[in-house]
Amino acid sequence: MSVASVEDLHVLVDAAMGRIPVDTLFVNAQVVDVYGHRVVPGAVAVKDGIIVGVRFDGRDDAPLPQAERTIDCDGRYLAPGFIDGHLHIESSNVRPAEYAQMALARGTTTAIADSHEIANVCGLDGLHFMIEDAQRAPLDIKFMMPSCVPALPDEQAGATITAEDMRAFMGEHAGAVFGLGEMMNTPGVIGADDETLARIDAASLTTSGLVDGHAPLVAGAELDAYTTCGIIADHECTRPEEALDKLSRGMYIMLREGTCSHDLAALVPLVAEDPARMRRCCFATDDRAPSDAQATGMIDNACRMAIAAGIDPVDAITMATLSTAECFCLEHGHGGAHEHRGAIAPGKRADLLVLDDLSFQEPPAQVYTAGTLVAERGRFVGAIAPAGEKVAQLEALLRNTVHLPQLAPEVLVYDFHPGEPVIDVVPGNAVTGVVRPESAEGLRRIMLIERHGRAVEAQAAGIDGDGPAGVGLVGKHVGCGWVRGFTITDGAIASTVGHDSHNVCVVGDNPGDMRVAVEAVGQGGFVLVHNGAVSARLDLPLGGLMSDKPADEVAREHDAFVVAARAQGIEAPLDPIMGMIFLPLPVIPSLRIRPEGMFDTVSYTYV
């Protein structure tokens, strides 16, 4: 129920007063009270998935209500379920129903998901698939409407979603879209572009009416203009001073800890300097590889790292729960009790974690969503509904999305020019640098090949003339450049995952292996080539982004891929998969590869 009826309220009040039995009673618990910033012995009563009673020992002497089931926490901690403030499910390379099982096993009970990855490939059909598939699992996923498809107006993506398209979709799928996803087109906002502002205005038709943000290194008057539009949060901060600028303008700050972007350690001083700031700071994973999600966790990993950096455990839990709920108006406001969360308090959804301790070295002992047990000690024990006919129909629309042109060997052979701009990879950070070396020593070739059909159509129209196949596409649909820090040796790596337009990106130390990798990529995924032969692969047939296999199997394939890539010289901490997918992203500083060539994201010019 979104808003409680009189009958619903009657039941909840009667249960709170003990006039009728509650469904579940948690006793002998150390309750993590994020409102009072304390841990207190007590008991918690749940009826119809809603917390209807919280009794603190030594303070509330009224008899506990009768219960259909009593759970003895045996002195363990009882905390609110975690809320992931920003993520892309597709970047975990699994579908929503599989992602949900991983997230719940690690204590995440609510996820704010932006599906602009699949939307950039398949448009609103992709978002529709994500929404429908997610309903099969007990994780509460709040889907945001992708705001920037494509990421920039001239990007060669697989789809375009206008403000008018957004409004039509939300009219057809009332209540399915929670808010507007990260507004990445900062030039469009700052320049008061009509279409960009119309997309922000379309947020009024979503459930929450909120607009999420994405504003790396934006400051001064440009930040004023950006926040004037009511954009609520940013997950792209990499320095405390940048985060404080945004926090002081009313934005919530997400301390991101993913697989590619590791910003939490750098941002912890923002909270350590003044713990009161925790109420405007929360956690997000953004992009999390399945192997990392299963091995080290998600938001629980962020809590563990924050505590290790000196943050009080209750503060860390508050950032993982109440702060995120307040950011997205889930702590109170729209909807009824089934929507309210972020704390253990009456009238809140019973998303609860039973914890052995507050170190987060291990997964939660138990995870409950709306009062139902869904995970125990890192193992999902809930129910996943079968994929119905609608899911199957939508899934079919996500297949066969890779349409590559023919490329003669000559296309991959090009010279390095001393002093030309080169992408400088920064391990653990989505931001890249730019260097201008005098020689190609230590560099690798990087190419981006349009895969949504434009290059194929151009080739069919004779754009190549009488030259070798693909030569005429260079600078139009095939971009060429160089990268430093992606140290693959005697081989190449190719991927259909390349934020956000997801064209085929290939990096290698020789043209021959690069060509083999591109030809082997098939209908999506990652391919690793060593001395002319495929040495590892991860197939992603759903939009070239997601597997149709169980998450456990995808995690094993991911691990095997990383091992093979390490053997070919890609050194830690750079993740060979996650480190690859950000190289084409044109909305984060400072140098990227696009189908037209090397692109300076600061000046918005080709170099």
C-alpha cells in the first residue's frame, strides 16, 4: 500500500496497542537508534511489514504484545536495512533479479537505481525490462528516469530519450518511476538549454519529484546555477573541499565506494572533521562488480571502511540508512508506512539487519525486508518469482544489439605523434588525467567503434570509397588514440560496456590482437586476447551489458577474467573490467575516447 487506508491504520494501531497480535517480535536486541544516536537494549514489534512498536529496556515497562513469532536476537544488534543512494545495476553485469540476491545478502534492502546504461542501448524498452524484472525479487529498487540519453546531445548512443518521451512513459507506467536520474549534462543545465530544463521539469511526474545529480569538479557560479535547479545530491566528489562546497549549497554528498571509483577514503575527513555533517552524507556504490559484491560487500563494505577510518559505527550506520532516506524523502513524506524507512521506529517499513557486531567484517546474520527473512550470513534465502511472459518479451528486445562495421587491418595501425594528448588512467578513480609524452613508450592503443548501426549504414552507403574497409569511418564512427596506465602486454581487451553510449572499446599493445578482440566480442561482453587467441571472456548478451546467467556464475567468470588479465600485465589496483568501461565516458574530466576521436571533457572539444 502506498498510502494507508483507514482499515490499514486501524490494524497497525490495534497491533501497537496490543489489542491484536503482531506478526513478529524481535527481543533481546541491541537496537541501533539512528535518531537518538545510541545503541539501546530493547524489543521491536512488526505487523504487516511495518514496525508498530519499539520498546527500550529500563524505559518502557508496558508488557510486550502477543506475537505469532518471536525472534530472540540473543544480545545481537538490530539495525535498519541499508539504502544504496546511487547505482547502476547493469554495471554489475547481471539482471535486476540476480542483483537483488547479491545486495540483500549483504544487507542492502533499498536501492536507488539509474538504468541509463541499458536505456542508452535500448531506450525505454530497457528501462521497462529493468522495472519488470526487479519485481520478481524482494529488494525494493527505486528506479530513476534516465535524464541523459544520450549523455551528451551529440553522443552516438543507441537511443534518445526526450522530455516528451519521459512524460509519455511515466503516463503509461504510473508510479513505476521514482525520480529523475543523475543529471550529467552540466553544460546543458548551466547554459539553460531548453530540452535539458524540460527534462528536469519532467521530474514533477515521478513518484518523488526529485532530481539526482552528477557534477564532478563543478564549482562557483556554475555550481550555483546547477543547484538552483533543485538537484539534490552528488556522488562524483573526489576531494573534501569539493564536497563541502556542494554540501553548503544544500546538496547531499554520496561517499562513493565502488569497484572502479574509490572515493570514500578521500572524503571521510569531511565527516571526521565535523560529525554533524553525517546527516547530509550517505553512501553509494555506483558501479560494483559481482565478484566484489559477493566477496567484500556493497554498502556494508562502505560502513566497514568508514569505521576503519575513524567514523563512529552509529554514524556510519546513520549515513547508510537515515541520511539516504532523508535525501530521497523516504524517511517521511510521500507514500505511507510501507514507503517510510531508514530507522527502527514505529510507522517505518520493517527492513532490519541482525548483526553479530558493528565491525561489518562479515555479512549480516539475518536480513529482513518488510518483516520477511530474505538472507542469512551472506546467503540469499528469499523467494524469486519466475520470469513471466512480459519479462520474456522485454528481454528479447535486449538481445542482438551489437552491429559493427567491417574493419580492415589498416584501420588499427596508426602512428603516435610526440606531444599529442594521451588518456592518463587514475586507478581507483573515474576521473582521468591528460599527458603529452614525447614517445609511445609505455602507452597502449585505444579505439572506440560505434556499434549501434550508424557505422554499418555509413559503410553500406559507400563512405569508405575505394579504400580499405573502415578507413573512411575513422574520425566519424571509429575513434583512435592512446592511453597510459592500462598496461596490457602481448594482447588486447575489448568491451561492449563503455559508459554511457556503450560502443565497443578496445585497448591493446598491438593492432593484430586488437582486431581479434573486436571480432570476438560477438553480441556483447568482455574479451581478452593473448598472442592472437582469446584467453578469457565474459558474455553479456542482454544489451551487451548484462548476463543471462546466475550472479554466482558471473562472479566466477569475472574473477577468472581478472586473473587472466593480471597475467597479461594489467596491474592492481586497476580493475581490468571496471577500469575499461569508463574510458569512453564524456561527462567526467578530463580526457576520453569517442567515436570521433579523443575528447577533452573540460573544454568540450576534440583534440
